[in-house]
Amino acid sequence: MKISITRVNISDQEVHEITMKNKHGMEVAFLTLGGIITKILVPDIEGHYENVVLSHTDYRDYLKNPGYFGAIIGRTSGRIKNAQFELNGTIYSLSKNYGENQGHGGFIGFSGRNFQFECSNLNDNASVTLRYLSPHLEEGYPGEVLVEVTYSLNDYNEFAIHYEAIPKADTLINMTNHTYFNLSGSFEESILYHVLMIKAEKFAEVDDTSAPTGELLEVEGTPFDFRYMREIGEDIKERHPQLLIGNGYDHPFLLVPDASPKVRLAHRFSGRVLEIDSTAECVVVYTQNYTDNQHVQCGGILQNRRSVALEFQNLPIGKNGVNMENSIVQGGEKYSAKTVYKFKVEQMNA
């Protein structure tokens, strides 16, 4: 197991890119800026290694990063309707970076912070802990919060993310990672031909601003039924009202608690398979329905639906604090969540 560290200057900001590599040759690379995952190298059925995560060609683009490529998201993930919430009788107004809503932690959020780091390297497991102290009222959230996110890689081709946070006062915390995947290794190829399974009986309805309404809808009989492996693009063009809102999938799926794996993504021709388990309540599936014409590695200028983001988190917060209860963390208590990504190869029928 190897850990290597490279200094990267991004517009006069000193950032470190850290790479973990296991005995099989799988690599995971990420920046201390936002914990942004820039590379996951895994083999295909022929043993060829390619990067299966979306990343910018020019690292200076990560200073804006409108698509949140690879980043840690916090303090909260997803939309907060009207960018405000009431906690302990006080109304907190948040920064509005998604129209009238807040999204993914605000204008900067954790995705734009440069974390401190500490490495640990054992025989069969490498890990790096990223730390950030979020001050009281940063982006409008109450309470100072010490955040630790640990990335680890073992010799079983399992990459894990462990989130921990301890606030000094009652606040909201609901973290995730916003990595986009394309298991073909080429971001010129559409994600719509990947096959996907989500162990979810229900998904969250969203309004026309993509904030949750509070309603949970049955997946059965809808384009949102991924209880069994099927192509992502099979029903994505149907005129379902929820698909029309986001121009595709951009919805939280409520995960079956005891299921394992929770999510399975596969690419037939390369044989690459990704199985994911998580302690999270739901997974937000976003089929990269829009693009800002970013220049990306292994794909030139990014087109729509060249990747899929799988964001494991608690349900986002809607109008009048809908779903907020699962994001409240009391002062002095520890927030903890973990997601494990297991990569493998399988011979599949084309």
C-alpha cells in the first residue's frame, strides 16, 4: 500500500494532491481542496486501468467547480427550500446560491475549503483524514463544527469515506461526496447504457426548484423503479412529471436499511462493476442532465449525461423544514456516516 503527496499551486493557493495505491494497482487521488476526488483508476475485464471519475483538465477550474466534481458537500447536501430553517426557536437565514434556495452548503461550502490532512499507512489499508474547522454562522449555519473526513483504500479494491463532525452548538449536518462515475473510462460515452440497481421502494418527490415536497412516492410502476438491474436510459425520456422537472433523474431514493449492496452500477463492455454500501438514509441519483461545457479529462468538452453522481446522504430539506429532523446534530454530539465503494470486474452479456 502506497501513499504519495504532490504539491499543486492553484491560483496561488497551495493545495496537496494525495494518491493512495493498493497492491493490485487500484489508485484513488484527491485534493485537499474540497476533498475533491480527481482519479479512481480501476481495471476492466482485460486488465486495462482507466479513470472512472469525472475530473477537470485544468485544476484551476476546481475553484469554481459549478458541477461539484468529486467534492465533499457540507454542511448540508442538496437543496434547503427558501434558504432558511428554524432551530430551537431561532430562524437562520442561509446564503442563497440556488435561486431562492441554498444548495450543497452555500456559495463556498466544504467543497471550496482547503482541508488539513493526516496520513496513515498500514499493511493492507491506507487512509487520509481531512480536517476543517467550520466557524459559527459560516454560510448562515449556527455553531462551530470540527469536521473530519477519512478516505481509505484497502487491498480488496474497497474505497471508503467516513464522515465525522462535532458541533459546539445545535446545528444541521448532512454530508456527502459528489463524485461522478462513468465505468467505461471514457467520458465521451453516454451513461445511459450503464445498468443500475437501487435498493429503494420509494423516492422523494421534488418541486419545480428540485427541493423535496415531503412526499415519498412508490417506485413501482414508474421510471424510478431500479430495484433490479436495468439501463439508466431505459425510461429517462418518458414524460413523467418528476423527470421533466430535472431533465432526467435528480432525486433522492429512500434506501432499504438492511439491503446490501445498496446500489450496483455496471458497464457491460468493460466488465467494471461498482457496488456501494452506506449508512446513509438515501441516495440522490443525478444523471448529469446539464453541463457548463467544462473541459474534462478523457472526454474533451463535457456533454450532457456522460456521468452519474451517486450522493449518499440523509433526505434533503424542503419547505417548512420537511425532512430536517434527520439533519439536526446537537452540540457536543458526534455526526457519523460511512459509504464504501467496492470495485470489481465481471463477464457480462453485451
